[in-house]
Amino acid sequence: MSEAIRSIPRPLVKTNQGVIVISVLLAWFSGLEWFLLIPLLSGLSGLFLGFNPIMQLGKLFLKKEPKAYIPEDWEQQQFNQTIAVVCLGIGFISFLLGLNVIGYIFTIMVALAAFVAILGFCVGCFIHFQWNQYKYRRTLQQ
């Protein structure tokens, strides 16, 4: 019996990435770090409750059934979302505390990764692959 593979339609993943980029840009140009809460709280909700409001809203605009789109691996997307939430969280708290350099460093990282992912290269996927390779090589040495 095969195990069902969980997936997320690619347009919803790209919508989430786009909201990250737009929110970070709005925070930078407006000086209002509160814009970072949009992807941060949505990402936290997705990770802990299995409900990402951005993706749920995006589903309303899909023209086909979700299964008709190119699937993105759910587990990989959870890993990527974890990285994004950590970077957004550190960035948001840093801006609140007046540690703007740290805020910019972390929000630049997450915005750049999201933008590059929209273009087709997933930084989180690369990190996840390298991490799994490292763990595998360690098991060979034991």
C-alpha cells in the first residue's frame, strides 16, 4: 500500500512567496515593520495550525482544481516556511528593538530567497538537500 504524498499547488506557494516579498518591501519603504506580521502570522498559522490564510485566500483564485497544478512537496514547503518565519520573526523583533541593521539583514535574506524562488530556484530546497546529504554522510562514517 503506498502512502499518500501531501502537496501544495505551485500557484499557492508562489502567492505566499509574493506576499513575503511585498510585505518586506512595504515595511522597508514605509518604515512600518508591522507589515512583516502579514507573512509572519500567516506562516506561523500554517506551521502550527495547518491553515495558511494567504494560501487559503489564493485558493479562491485558482482556475482549475488544485490537483491540476504542478505540486510542491508539503514537507519541503514546511521546511521553507520555517526558515521564512524565523527570518521574519527575527527581522520584526529587531526592528521593534531599534536594531535596524539586524532587521534589514534578516528581511533581506527572506525577501531575496522568496524572490529567487518565484524565479525558479528554491534556496530552502537547496539547504534542505544539503542538510540531508550531511546527515546521510554522517551515518556512513559511524
